Amino acid sequence: MPKLSIITVNYNNGDGLQRTMDSVFNQTFKDFEYIIIDGGSSDGSKALIEKNAGTLAYWVSEKDNGIYSAMNTGIAQAKGEYLLFINSGDELINNTILAEVAPELSAEDIIYGNVLFVKPDKTTYHGSFPGKLSFDFFAEYTLAHPATFIRTEVMNRMGRYDDTFKICADWKFFMDAVFKENVSYKLIDTTVARFYLDGISSQDAYAGIIREERTSVLQKEYPAFLEMYLELQELRKLKNNWLVRSSIKAGLIKTPRRL
């Protein structure tokens, strides 16, 4: 059994897929299998996968029901003790990071590190995660997939990802794992991957879907936290409005026609 199953989900992102594949193939640590699930791309991604098929444990290129459905397909094929999801476009931070992290993959069910966020304009900032995962954290954030190692047995026991969600199935999984299943977890205080902020969950246009999906989870599974979550969302709106108004007052941005 390999120590690790690395799963990449891709759809019409050939350039990003190449970057992700390079970061995986160039690792000095080799005790892993690599699985690629492509959603029936039409941009040449399939040819790229076929070219590297000899180094893959499993791959498929066919229409699916969304990102979490594709991830579940990868999980079903995984033979590793731990899972690492690095979707197309994201990449491991350097060629030795898996060798550095591998000794930590032993006791805990979830092991997570930090990420380097890359904005669409290529500027970057570090994302650091807390050692204790509380509701306060999940009310605003979630763990970063390309820096989080999940024990495969736990993922399968919990039923994998709920693919009825468009964006928040991983958030729900981590919430359930920590608060319902009481899984063990540990922070590795090192940067594991570059996370490119051009995916669906990073786009402002989808903020409403994220709020809707998270609210539905809290109403059904965590009603005691729902009011706190909604209050935090309102406070965030007030904070953002204050920042805009302060910037206008200071002359840093022009006054919009309506505010």
C-alpha cells in the first residue's frame, strides 16, 4: 500500500494541469500513486493525460456531475493510506515538500499545512492555519485542499464528499470530521502548496452560493451555531462597508455613484 494517493481533478485547464503534474512528478519522495480525474475536457487535457498515462495509477476522462463527484471517483480508486487533493492549476511548493511531510503521516487522521495564495494578478500572500480547529475558524474559513492530508479510511467511513453541494462539500466534510467524528488532527507549520485563487470557490460571484450552502448545513446539522454564523456574516459586511467609506474619505478611491 502506498503511503499517499494524490488526486487531481481537471476540466478544460490543460495549462494548469501541466503545472500541477510537473509539481507532482518532480517530487523526490516517491511512495505515492497519482490519480487524475478529468471531466471530459475538450482543450487537449485528455491528450496530456494520455501522454503521461504510464506514470498514473488511474485516470479517466468523462463527463461527471461536478468537482465533488470527480473527487469521489478518485477516492474510490485510491489505495494510499492518506489522500491529497491537488486540483489542476495548484502545485506543491517545491520538489522536496512531500519528503519533508511524509514522516508526519502516521498517527493523526488529518494533517494540514499552510499555503501560499496566488491572486489572478500573480501577487501572493501566505495563508496560515490554526493549530486548534474551532467553529470560529470554520465560520469564516476552511482547510486548504492542496495542503491537507486525509486518512483514506476516515474519508470512506464518512461517506466521502456530499456531491449535492457545488462549493462547500469539503467545508462540510471537515466540520463533520472535527465536530461529529472527533477525528485526530495536526498542523504542520510549513508551507505545502501554492493555491491559485482562480477557482470557483475563490470568486466573489459565488459568495452567495457559499453562504446559502453553509447556511443549509448549519440549519440541519449545527443549529446552535447558525445565529453566530449569520451574525459574523453581517459583521463582515459592516467591516467591508467601513473600509470602503474610510478609503473614500481618505481620497484613496473615487466616490461611486451610489454606496
